[in-house]
Amino acid sequence: MIRIGSWNVRTMLRQEKLKNIKDGVRLVYSGGTRRERGVALRLDHQGEQNVSRG
């Protein structure tokens, strides 16, 4: 099952917000250090296994 959602990546990457992410979940972010026009994926273990590294 795929669930799609959205959030403000600028605030999501703050340390206090990252604490809200469950254990066993991987957050993959692409968008540079300024955190503008970025995309993030939150993957569970099964999703992480299905993503290939390029």
C-alpha cells in the first residue's frame, strides 16, 4: 500500500520534528541545503528495500 501526503519540508527537517518520526522509518530528502523546492520520501522497511540507489 502506498500512502501519499505532504508537509512543509523546511519545518519537517527541524530536530524537534524529526523526533516525531517512528523508529524503523527512513526519511530521504533531496533539495539542497537551503531546503527550497525539495522532495522528501518517508519509507518503511519494505519501501526502503524497493528503492534502488543510483
